Amino acid sequence: MRKKSDIPPPPPATPVKLTSLSHGGGCGCKIAPGVLEKILAKSGPSIIPKQLLVGIETSDDAAVYQINADQAIVATTDFFMPIVDDPHDFGRIAATNAISDVYAMGGTPLFALALVGMPVNTLPLETIRLILEGGESVCAKAGIPIAGGHTIDSVEPIYGLVAIGLVHPGNVRRNTGAKPGDKLILGKGLGVGLYSAAFKKGLLAARDYEAMIASTTQLNTPGPTLACLSGVHAMTDVTGFGLLGHLVEICKGSGVTALLDYSALPVLPNALDYAARGCVTGASARNWTGYGDSVVLDKKRFGDPERALLTDPQTSGGLLVSCAPEIVTQVLSIFLQQGFAYAAVIGEIVDGPPLVKVARQEKRKNAAS
């Protein structure tokens, strides 16, 4: 008979992969734009007080309610299922994404409430604690407390925040108001959804995972500063509907056409390579089905990888700004000063029906050649 000391210890428990517990991840979990539009179209009328400056009418980033001549409350909520397996990173990404909507309206965050749904019989309590700590670390970076929240036992892990902010009524920036002649500026690189698809397939390189985390946990802090500029006419953040989807919303809300220069788009390293290898989210196809009829895209010049990039759901994506041409340098400077190295001019607004036209401008030849 073996002594108790001779019995080998049990093998360590295999950590539960968060992404294996969810059918989708990040902002790719969003209901497709076409389906969402049908749902909201059949919603009954609601009370709309005059103090409600921004509601659901243009699918904007947050609600804005004016409380006096100098102050308005910005209120938003966002939550989703894991895009990564590291619990701390998941919490950081979800919190950054939720707070972004306050910045996108031109607001300054005040506090947050946590929204937590976890399969408590599947996930170790330590894992759940790390998710919450990740969210808390981002809120601390934003200078706000998590003042409460709500938890439920759910089949899939879900985490996010209710984010509350403050803005001067005159500085509210909506996804409407873009004007012909405006330039379009995007604050972050595209490709987060492609990265997440590659991650799920085990194909994402370590350096690209680091790029994904760096992008998705970068708070969109330029928002309030940009909102103080009268030449910034419209602003939103690019999330689950992809660049094209959120630009279509700007065009519909403003009654204008957007000319998008594909060659000017900032793209995360190797993102298109992953798209070419089939690392594309299901949300990308749903996005195109939902708003493709509002986009002019030459199939001969743009293949499946390019279209996948344009419709790629961006979890915690960058700010999309429509501004007067004379302040482009100032807007880019604000982005760069706050660490947004990918910020770039990606197109312009012109008169026309609410459409996005995608072109690939040829690079100018060197004058010496």
C-alpha cells in the first residue's frame, strides 16, 4: 500500500477560456443594424421632455439630458461577452468601450455602475474578481469611481458599465451635423474584429494581440477637448457596426454624402492578412447586409478582405470626427498629443444623398521621378 506522501498531486485545473463560454465577443455581439432598426421602428411612442437633448432618434452614442443652462447629463450603457481569455484584459476592454460613449458626446465621465452576468458554477470566483478588477483599473485611469451596479447568474459571461458624464449643452457633439466641405478624421486603427477572429482560431501573433489590447484599452480622452472646437460638427465612436456603419449613421443624420478614401485608412498591423486568411467575424457580414445599400463600393477594386475591414466590428474603436477643413491640423494635434498615433484624415463630406462612397485614391508620384 502506497503512503499518502507517495500519491502524486492532482494535475492543476485547466483555466477556463472565457471566449469558449460565449457565442460571440466584444462589439461583434451587437444585434445587426438592419434587425435593430426594425425592432426600434415598432417601438411605441415615449415621453420626450424638452430637456432631453439627445435620445434614440439617430442611434447616437448616449442620451443627453439638460439640467441647467451650463450642465447636461450624459448617460450610456454598454456590455458584451469576452473578446479575449485573460479576465483582467476582458474587464479593461469592456470598461474602456463603455466609457467611450461619454467621450464621443463631448462629455467628461463622472462615475460608473457595473453590469455583471457570470456563470458562477463554471467560472472560478477568482476569474470573476479579475474581470471586475480590470474594469476598476480603467475607471481609475479615467478618474471615476464604480459607485454600484447589478449582478446576475448567467449562462455566458457578460460585463460592462453604465457610464454617467457631464457636458456643457453647447458642447454636445452628435452623430449629426456634418457639413459639406468637412474632413473626416479617425482616431484609431481598424482591424480589432479581424484580430479577435484570428485569436479564436489560434492564429493571432503575440505582437498583434498586444496591439489589440493597446487599442481596445485606450480611452477616447480627446472627445471633450474636440467638442470645445466650434469647427467640430459631428462626432461618434466606431464600434460594432464598423467604420461604414457608423459613417452611414452620420450621413443619414446629417443628410450628406461621405467620400471615404480607402488608401488613407489607418489599419492595425497584419489585419488585412488575417482577413485574407478567413479570419472574419460573423458580425461583418451582418453589418453589410444591414447597410450595404447605403454604400457605393466597386467590387472590381475592393475584394472580400477590404470589405471585411470596412465592416469590421470595432470593440472600443476610435473617434470619428467630421470637422471644418481649417481645423484639421488642430484636431490631429489633439489626437497626437494624447497618444493616438493612428489618427488620420480618411475622407470628406459633400452634398448629396445619405450615402458613403468608397474610393481608392492613387498615391501621387514623387515629383523627382
